[in-house]
Amino acid sequence: MPYQAPLKDMLFVMNELADLAAVNALPGNEDATADTAEAILEENAKFVSGVVAPLNAPSDKEPSWWHDGQVTTSKGFKEAFKQFGEAGWQGVQHPVEFGGQGLPKLFATPCIEMLNAGSISFALCPLLSDGAIEALLTAGSDEQKAIYLEKLVSGEWTGTMNLTEPQAGSDLAAVRTRAVPQGDGTYKVFGTKIFITYGEHDFSDNIVHLVLARTPDAPAGVKGISLFIVPKFLVNADGSLGERNDAHCVSIEHKLGIKASPTAVLQFGDHGGAIGTLVGEENRGLEYMFIMMNAARFGVGLQGIGLAERAYQKAVAFAKDRVQSRDLAGSAGPVSIIHHPDVRRMLMSMRSQTEAARALAYVGAGLSDVAHSHADAEVRKVNLAVYEYLVPIIKGWSTEMSQDVARDGVQVHGGMGFIEETGAAQHYRDAKILTIYEGTTAIQANDLVGRKTVRDGGAVARNILAQVRATEAALAGVDNVDFKAILGQLSAGSKDLEAVVDYVVANVKTDVKGVFSGSVLYLKLAGIVLGGWQMARAAVIAQQKLEAGEGDAAFYKAKIATARFFADHILSQASGLRNAIINGSAGVLALDIEQF
Amino acid sequence: MPYQAPLKDMLFVMNELADLAAVNALPGNEDATADTAEAILEENAKFVSGVVAPLNAPSDKEPSWWHDGQVTTSKGFKEAFKQFGEAGWQGVQHPVEFGGQGLPKLFATPCIEMLNAGSISFALCPLLSDGAIEALLTAGSDEQKAIYLEKLVSGEWTGTMNLTEPQAGSDLAAVRTRAVPQGDGTYKVFGTKIFITYGEHDFSDNIVHLVLARTPDAPAGVKGISLFIVPKFLVNADGSLGERNDAHCVSIEHKLGIKASPTAVLQFGDHGGAIGTLVGEENRGLEYMFIMMNAARFGVGLQGIGLAERAYQKAVAFAKDRVQSRDLAGSAGPVSIIHHPDVRRMLMSMRSQTEAARALAYVGAGLSDVAHSHADAEVRKVNLAVYEYLVPIIKGWSTEMSQDVARDGVQVHGGMGFIEETGAAQHYRDAKILTIYEGTTAIQANDLVGRKTVRDGGAVARNILAQVRATEAALAGVDNVDFKAILGQLSAGSKDLEAVVDYVVANVKTDVKGVFSGSVLYLKLAGIVLGGWQMARAAVIAQQKLEAGEGDAAFYKAKIATARFFADHILSQASGLRNAIINGSAGVLALDIEQF
């Protein structure tokens, strides 16, 4: 099944919802025009459709494999990664100084969505490199930047994030890996890291492991974690590769999905110690790692959106092709199943949620660009706060959504969906990791409740809700049945979200477990209300374009219909979520542990 | 992970909700006492936990395999099936006349749930045999009964259902397999059947294929389909096995889940014609097949419940064992993750939905027994109508629910859940077939709307809603916060369901596509309202027991808390579903096919 990048929707969202013009107006972004966006997206779409997307199904059948400490990746991956690096796709959002294209996050975002629609297993390697690059840009020494950044940006080397240990998954306070200073500026690292994505592979000459570890005198808990660069091969002063470092892949995991992406167990220091250098200052590792993680969390949200788009396209193609049963409203022979209302309902559910999540993520990318580059510090601060509120929602909601979409995708295929050769099942399997890695949905929800809502007393949330109200006013200005339905559901949903924010802020101190028992539901509620808000904004703009007789009328009509579907079918879930959050903690917490 | 049959809940549901005493009072059911139920369930639980459940994970890793037309099943399956037959478990609900135990469906139901909790792949073979036995009991000739029934009931032979062809999945009107009369009372059958569960295996000497085919002069469409017995080996007059029949397994499928269950492509008549005999009358095959299908659909609902229970138990065990992060309300060291509110929420969601679906299914089984055996024809008729209304809900809702539960089950395990060795992922993969085979959820929903709601103008649905109102009155008699919450959600949900029934009946003629675009949502709404009704009934009874100081107080308290959770978290989704059904069809149907 070929993948067709949804360029029309991507460009609509960039220009009309994520305010590309405002991003273009930021200092340093003079080249980031709408025309540049169109050209880059078209070029990226060609690369993904031509090179990456065809690898997705075959690489699932012949995953990467481990032998004697080496990992051979799936057929075609190595060559595709070479092309990816040489064409400059790793560097879209990274500084020109280190060989990147220096474009805004808003421009990199659709490229990352496309790459993940092509193959999540493939796209994971660049995603991890992006994180390593961000961390080094922020906290690396000039020497470290000089040694590593250009190679990472060009795709000659790749990066990894080494957080998890057997006893330390979500809880980084439990990290035990040790880093012992050698007196020469280097450290010897000892420990075992698990679940290391692309921890070993054959794409590149070197792999730049970023590793969380404790120095001998470090305090306990998360305040005693430092960040180290531990390359697979040491790097000589002239930039050439030196000795093999004592960091070895002892096995890779047998997984439900993303089988082509090697998930490594890495053993550091079993043969005398792995040589590493400290990034930034000691005991500030968690802070630096969060730079990588926030970028990676946003990226995982895009994985959900890309996967959902691909699953949707596959289901549409099958539904148009498969002939089965008569049309309910007709008496002629059998028709393609897209004529059947429940198939249509599933396709609209897949489509509307994918479009809503895309809009929310791209809007987030635009906010991040403003937060990064605007001349006015106050504007930067306000936009950063909104962006940071959105990150756990973009990660958590888009990925939960992708599982719903992948499940419907299999269902549309009927019995054929359960046969692996059809390919729909792969999306169902692949999707399941997205709500787990880079922080489970519960971890995102903890972030949303704690750092993003309680800390400022709900101020940012209410600022966003005020913007939703402005969209509600615009909806009220259009007098037709679709806009009335959208307004009704959005205004009910935004009231529900406001009530939940008030509840969270008012009760977190007196009833912390009660509030957190609804944290994931709050995240989902925020996702559907803010996703529905973006769909409503899109509908208002589409209506304006239609009234002005501008552009592609069929596209704008479909956008309004899709927004209507989202309102009636998805936004309408808000009241149930509100009840479960505000009244539902008693049921969550009533049983003693022995009663389970 | 060992499986512990939830005997206490099963017996509570049988006795208190499904009215075992009334079933025991039916003519011919004198032995079906509460004591017998307890003895049988305990014995079955021992067999499943000791013999079947340990095979589930290993058989997923080493599925059944095809070689030269033969299928070798997973290690241990053949021996387990032999024990299953010899112990009489295939015959629980079948007539004593043919070697069965002659017990009510209410007694067979928990046994089938347990067997599926043990291994869905294993349990599928008996499930198909049950269907074949039902069809032959209803429509077989005395000679056919004499040849086949005893062997099927004893498990010496097994049965299959051959409906699907490459061009005929949900749409049986498209069946092309031909049956040509030979003038000697036999037919020669020619055609290809796909997705035939246990169409070939090594459990038994013979396999009794029940095959849908068309005779030469049959009318087009579903009115021209007849049912044939086509055994793998012909049977001599003395009951011994004769020639190998021309029915061959040419391949088995490579599937997402239930890998140990062989899914066969069967070729009939490639070497001269497969010999078959007609079951009942020509052109009435669909009617007979529906006997098998209704039994099988109920059985697939039980598969969902069994899988959900197993996934829940696995998640509970992991959550009690895995230590990670501090307790939110405490400052001591890390605790087992069952202390974390979101883990608790997922476990309660899994538990409450499993219990609700179990209660609804067992109540359905009790109604079926009354419909089958009551002395008064009018009582039989009324109970049959309610049972038949419930069957698509028990099948559709319990299986959709099982996918939600299996997904949460993986999520509770975090990163470990994504590793195949952990075993949680198998449930997620296995569950996906349950909403597809024996009629997709949309097919169940068509049945619910068309045959079960529109045909009688919603009369049966309103009869059931009147019973829900009686439970609401009982809830109102208990003055505490849990019962107030349950009453609030149940009364709102039953009003939503009533509004939807009214909408369906009023609009199906003028807006058939609009009504059917909400059919699956109506099925889900009916599932949560009627499942919530059963949980409310359970809570009322639990409260009475507590007030009377009878029985296991911890069990009754947990039942009330679980009913409360279900009300706040699951029943509260009713209003959103009502809106999507009644107002949501415009969004479903707005796009032209080219716009997808």
C-alpha cells in the first residue's frame, strides 16, 4: 500500500492554524516562507514515499537481528538511512553552523510526521539523534560540540538515550549506573541499560550514547544523576575513530511491534570500564535529559499521527476496493464496503482524530518557534508556557488516539485485517509502544497535572480556554447546522475542561490520590477539547474561504464535515470524562490491595 | 502466570443474578442444583488451570503448522483435548441420549468462559463442535444424528463451520460452493472455503465439516443456500471410518493472534468431488447455520470475557510485584505500582467491565434455559425474545470490551508489556479477532437494529428497560453515596438508551443510512447500560447480604465498589454515545467517496 503524504492538509494547518507567517517573521527565519514549506514538504514526501514507506512491511517480517554483539538491520534500512543523511533530512531544524538547514520546528514537524508514516521503526533512529543533538547544543562543551554535532547532524553518526535500567523504568531516581572520574577529565562508566532504541545497528561508523549515571559522591535520588557521552568508538583529536569503547550490546528484545527497530540491552564497563565525558555539570543530568525527552515526547506524538494517517489511508483503500453486500439504501448488487455506514463511521473517526491531532501538534510547533526566537522576552515566555502545557497532551493523546485508529483500521479490513500479510495488523502492533516509551501516558498525565496545571494554579490552562472561547464566538457567527453542532459540543467541552482544571487545582493538596486517579482522563479530555478547538478553527477558516470563493472548495467542505464529525462523535465524550474525573476517584481507590 | 478461575464471582452471578434456582426448577433440570454448579465449576477450574492454561503462552510461540495437507497442533494440545473429551467437558450442555451431561446452558457458560481464559486457541475447537452439535440436533436426520452426534459429544470427532469464501465474508449471498446431487442421496461438493477454524488438525480421527453450498437449481442469494455434512473421512454403515473424502487443507493462515488455532483454507472437490449429505431441507441452510452461529456468537462473547479475566489477573499480579516510584501520598521508598492511582484506575476499569460482561452473559444463559425448557409457551416466548436481543450485545460488547481490557493490560506492564516473553501482548493480539469472526461488531449491530429492535417496534427493548427501572427503584431505597452515584448514572443511561431505541424505531424507514451509521454505537450503549444494570443489581444484593450479616463481607463490599466504579467511569459514557447516534449521522455521511 503506497503512502501519499497529506500535503494539502499539512500546508493548510501550517499556514492557517499554526501561523506560518508569524514564524516566518521571527528573527533568523527569513527563509522560512510558505513557498519554502511547500517545496520542502513535497521533496520530503517524495523521499518518504519512494524510499522509506516501501520498507515498512518487509522490515516487520525480517526484523533487525543480533549476532555476536552486532546488529544487522532489516534489508534496505542502511541504504535508506544513508540517503536520508546525505539529502540533509536529519538537519532540517538544526543550526546551519553544524551543517543543518536552520529551519523552524514548524517545518521539521511535517517531515517527521511523514517519516513516521513511512516507517516508525526507521524514523526512531533520527528521532533519537535529534534528541542527542538538542542536548549537546544546550549543555555540551565547545569541544564536545565540535567533535559530535556535525557528524550527528549529517547522519554520519547517530545518537541514543540511555535512561532505563532493569529496576529503573519510569522512576529515574533508581538509576544505579556508576561513573568514576579518572582524573584526566574522563570517567569510567559501569552498568546495564535496557530498552535502548538503536543502541546497536549498522547504519553508521559510530554511535553516540548519552548515558545517565551517578558519580561516587552523588546524592541519592534524581538530584544525583549526571549525563555522560559514551561513544561506541572513542574519537581521536583529529576526529578520526579510535579504540572500541567498553559499551556492548548483549542482546536485543523480541517485541510486539516496531520489530525492525533494534531495542538493545547495553552493558557498560564489563571489560574495565567504558570511557565517557561529562555533559555540562555533575548532578544536572536529569535537567539535560529532559531537553532530549521533551523533544522526543513531541516527536513520539508525531509518530502517533503518522501511524494514524498511514492506517487511515490503508483502510480507505481497502474499503474502496472490497466489494461486499448491498447498499442499505439501494437494491442493486453488492457495493464496495465504503458505502456501508459503519465502515464510513470508522473511517471518519480515524480521519477526524488524525487531523485534529495533527493540527494540535503543528500549532504546538509554531508556539515553540515563537518561544525560541521572538524578540520580546515576555512573548517568548507566554508562548513557551502554552507549548509546555501542550507537550504531554500532544504525546499522550496523539498516541492513545493512534491505538484507537489502528484498531479501527484492522476492523475495517474484517477477517483480512487479522492476517499478517495484509499489513493492517502491523499498525495495531506498532502503535502499542507509543503510549509507553518516552514516558507512559500516566507519566505525561502526571506532568500535565503537576508541572503544567498545579504549579501555576491553572493560569496557562485558563489562558488557553480563553482562546477557545474566542473560537466559540467565531463559530456563533456562522448560521448553519454544522456550525451550531460544532459550537454546541465545543462550548460544552470547554466548560467541562474548565471545571476539571478548577477541580485539579482546588483538590490536589487535600486529595492528591483522588486528583491523580483522574490524571490520564484529564489528559484525554484536554486532548479532545483542544483537538476539537483546532478542528473548529479550521472549520471557521474553511467557511471564510468558501464564502470568498478562494481555493479548493471540496477540501474546505470536507474540512467542515470532518470538524462536525469530530464534534458529534469525539468532543461529545467530554461530559463522561468530566464525571469520571470529578466523581470517579472513590471507585478507583475503594478496594484494598488484597481485594484485587 | 497461573490462572485462578473467579469461582466466587461466577457462583454469585449464577445464583443471585441469573436465577439458578429458577433454572433448576425447569422440567428436566432437577439435578442442576446450586451444589452441582459448585462441584462442576470447581472440577472444571482444576482442569483448566492444570492442563489448558499452562499451554497458552508456549502454543503462541510454537503455533500449529501445516505440512503436506496435514496440520500438527502446538505441543500439548492433542493430549489436552483427549483429556477434555474423556472427562466429559464437551458434553456439559448436550443431551444425555448422545452421551452428554444434559445440564443447562447456565452451567456450561462458566465452563466455556474458563476454557477460553485458559486458551482461546484451544477452546475454539470445542466451540465449533458445540455449534455442529446444535445444528445436527435441530436439523439433522435420525441417521445423521446416529452417525455423528455421539462422536462429537465425546470429543472423539470435532466439528467445523464452513461459511466464508474469498468473495463471501460477511455477505453469505455471495457463496459459490456447489453441491451436485448424485442420485443416491449424496452430493458432490466443489469449492474453496477460507478462514475455517480447526479445518484441519491432529486432535481426532475425523472432522465433521458443515458446509454451506448451492444446489444446481437453487435461487440466487441467501435463499439458495443449503447445509451439508462433508466429513474428512467417510463413515461406513457400522460407524467405522471409510475412505478419505475429497476435502483438503491447502494452507493455514499466518495471523496476528490465536496462532495455535489452525485457520484453514479448505479445498472441496479438486479430485472428483467431496461426498456430502444434505442437512434438513434444501435452501434452508442459512437458517440452520444461524443455529450454529447464535450459539457460536454467544460463545465468542464468552471468549472476550475469559480473555479479559486472564489479562486482568496478569496485570494485577504484575502491579503487585513491580516496585517503582514513591507513593504519591507517602514519603517512604518506592512501592509496588498497584499503589499508583492510574494503575489502580486501569485495573478497576478492567475488573468492572469484565464483571459486568460476565453478569450480562450469564443472565442471558439463564434466559436461554427458561426459553428452552419452561412448561408455559408464553414464558418461553418472552424469555427467548429477551435472550435474542441480548446475543448481539453479549457478542459485540464483550469482545470490544476485551480489546480495551487487553490494551490496558499491556499498559499496566509498561515497557515489559511490549516484550513478547511477558505474555501481556498475546492477549492484545488474540483479542483482535473476537470483534471480527462469527460476525463483526457491525454485523452484530445490524442484527440488533434490524431483527431485534425495528422488527418489533422496540417492544423487547422497552420490556428490558422496564426491568432496569425496577432496579433503579431498588437503588433509591439505599441511602448512601455509592448507591446515589450508581442510581444517577444508571437512570441517566437508561434514559439515553430509551431515547436511542425511540430514535431507531422512528427513523429507520426515512433515514436508513443515518440510523445504521449509529448501529455499533447503539450496541455499545446497550452494552454499558445493561452491563451497568447487572452491576447495580449485584450491588443491591450485596448490600442486602451485608445488612443481613450473611456471607463474605469483603466480597460484597468489593462488588459495591466495583459497581460504583463502573457507574462513574463506564456508564457515564452513555450521554456521549446518545449524542453521536442521534445527532452524529450527518458527519458520518457528509463526504463523497472521492473525498476519502
